Amino acid sequence: MQISRIRIENFRNFSKLDVSVGSNVVVVGENRVGKSNLLFALRLIFDPAMPDSARQLGLSDFWDGLADRTKDDKIVVSVEIKEFDKDEDVLALLTDFRLDDDPNNVRLTYELRPVPDLEDDPASADDYEFICYGGESEAKRFGHSIRRRLTMDLLPALRDAEGDLSAWRRSPLRPLIEEAFREIEKEDLEEISDAIEEATEKITEFPEVSELEDRIAKLFAEMSGPKQDIKPTLGFTPTDATRLYRSVRLLIDEGGRGISDASLGSANLVFLSLKTLEIRRLIEENHRDHTLLAIEEPEAHLHPHLQRSVYRHVFEGGNDSPLSVLLTTHSPHIASVAPLRSLVLLKDEGEDGTCGYATQDIELSDAEVDDIARYLDVTRAEMLFSRGVILVEGDAERFLVPAFAETLKQPLDKLGITVCSVSGTNFRPDARFLGGLGIPFSIITDWDPIKDKKPLGFNRSLNLVKDISKQQKVKEQKKLIDELREFKDYDEFGARCEAFGV
């Protein structure tokens, strides 16, 4: 299965968000634009660990721009899913939720709405109720039985990987260890238990250790009294054979150190590895049918090479994988290895709230997608995080333009503007790419004049104007193109385009 569309209405940053997505999703955008809110919205539908009390949203969860709430205003989060019929278990879960006009798609919806028969406009959280339903009928409700099979797991931005790995109840190693120990014969475990008990006895035979053990036990008994005495002893681990697995720890450096000695980046990577193994086990043992693993700021504490290596591996799963990955990131290193069609850019559009732009919606040929993906290195991936982009032909302009701007007291870095070289004169794929993501851009290119003929750059520029005006839905596109086609004064070419808003 594959989530193909996400829609959010009247929720926190979002007035109306509607984006197409692929099997994996990489969400980029500035701080406070709503990346975490997007993940929370998806949790309302998919997260089985979220209690219903958290799904009962409050007045503060409505879109910030909604001044006066009426009985017609509600929060809606919906996802559409396709390719669900490739797995019989998923098909059985979702088949009742098909869309009437498109049976190859299903829709799951969360809705917070005023309670029925409310006479006045809602005034408090008690005036609202939430429902979760599938398809196009509110009668087709769904709940934990769906979330248990189609599950979302979240690794938050402020995660304590080291603490979670050290705490037995929270560690992703725990279910893996428990599963492994289930396959071991009880007699074998009892043998190990006896050996540990024997080693413990030898340790406590040392007078220094025995004396310390006695002092601890005596003082505890004096403080607690005989009724509360727990009779503490010193030992390596509980010798009960059924509890041995709780003493197994993940070590690093070939067993020389514990995970507490690892770097924060290594601990995060270990946590991600164990979490992925746990999810795979749950799917293989038919406890789940599909998992959406959401990771906030996956670049945390990882150096650039490791970021690219780790997440290039994460993205290798195809559309048929029972594990989908959703990342929110500020890292151009991760964006540079993400599948091009996986990118979603969130932008604050002022009074319209946060809007989303998805590469899934951009009209690009397969060859153009391959071309952009091939050259989307870290430098060019910075385009995704820019407030504006200047496209240039080569490295000379890439170095000179920022220097020129600096002399004009307009430092491009402070303005959030990136200068990007396309290494040639084929600007069309990049122009469509940036236009489709709503990123403002300009192009610096040469006319490449030829004596007594139209400059080589004329057709190049005319084709760019065609693409840009079409994408921007310029009303008088044909008039503009016809005028430019007959132009003799090439110096006025740009000014004429600007007059039409291009």
C-alpha cells in the first residue's frame, strides 16, 4: 500500500493543505512552518499509542487564522491510499473504504466537529466531538483494529536515544531479545543460570565483598525494619532462568564498552536500527500489515557522510515495501539522497496559513526527473531551503554573483538566496522544479549573439518563458509569446516579460 494524498483543513498552521505524496515522504521547510503538526495530524489517524483523550482536540488546535468559529467550522485530516490490493490482508482491512468515483483509492478521515444538535456556535472544547471514518460515509467508522494493523511509529526530534536504550521497558532491543529467548530451551537457560550463580558465589567469597554485602544488608534492615526487609545481596544478575534475558545489554567496540559510552549520533543510529528490526519482526510475524515510520530531524548528531549513507539505505525500499518512511528535515545532505518524487515543501503563505508543494505534482518527464536527481547534490539541495534561487550557467557566475551582491550591500546568505549552477544552458527542468515547489527564482543566461542572426539564447529564453507562464497560469500567455517571438529589441525582452508578471 502507499499513501498517495494528504489533506488537512483548519488545523493549527494549516488552513487548507492538499499534497500528493509517494511511498516515502521527505518534508522540508523553515522552523515553525508546521512540520511537527503535519506528523501529529497523521497520528490522529494511524497512531495506536495515542489515547482518545489526545484525539479530542481543543479550541487552540484550530487554524490560527480562523477568527470566529461557527457550527460549520471543523478540523479535517484525511489520507488517500492506493495500491492496497497487492496485499490480501491490507485489502481485507480497507476494501470497505473505497471512494465511490475511484475504487482503486481508499480514504481514511479524522474529523473534529461540533456535537449534534448544538443550538449556538461552539464556545468550548466540550462542544466538539471527533470521529474517524473511511470512504465517503461517516457510518463506516474505524478505530484501534485498523491502527493496530496499519500503524504509525514516531521518533520525535527531542528523543533520548541513549536513555531509551538503557531503560529496559522503553528499549527497542527488549522485544527482539524476548523473541530470541523464546526459542531457547529452558534447560539450557537453567544451565547458564547455575553457572552465573556459581560465579557470583565465588565473587562474594572475597572477604572485602562479603563484608560490604553484610554492611548493606544490616543497614537496610535497621532502617526498614524486619517487615520491609528485602534482603539485598551483591551479584552479577538475577539468577532466575526466566529473567536472564533482562540482563543482556547491547555493547559497542566489540564488547569493550556500553551504549552509554557511545556518541549521541551512534546512539541515535543504534536506536533507528533496532526500531527498524522491531518493525520488520512485527510485520513478518503478522502483527502488522504496514508501518509508517515518522522521524523528526533524522540528521540529529550525524555527520554529513553518515546522513547520506544511512538515509540512502532507508530509501532503498520500493513501493511494495510494508514499511514507509516519513522524514522532516533541515538537512540538504538528506534531501540530496531522497527520491526526487518524495519531497514536500511547506511554506508559510501569511494569511493563507502553511501551504504544501509536492514534487509528485510537478510535470516532469522521466528523463528530467533523472537529470535533476543526478545533479541534486548538497549544494543544489540547498534550493529546497531557500527563500529564493538564482539559476546560472556555470561556476564562474556561481562565485561572482554572490560577490557582486556583497559589494551592493545585499549579502545573499542573509537574504536566504541560493545561487545554483545548472552546468550548462538547460534551465527548463530546474525552472519547472522550482516553480512547482513555489520557490521564487530568477535566471541569468547569455544571449550568445550571432552576427546578423537571432542570438542562440533567444529560443532558449522563449522556451523558458513558455514553461514559466504556463506553470504560473498567466492569463495572456499566448499574447506574451506572440509578442516575444516578433521582438527585435532583445534588451527589452526581460522588461516585457516582467510586464506580464513573468
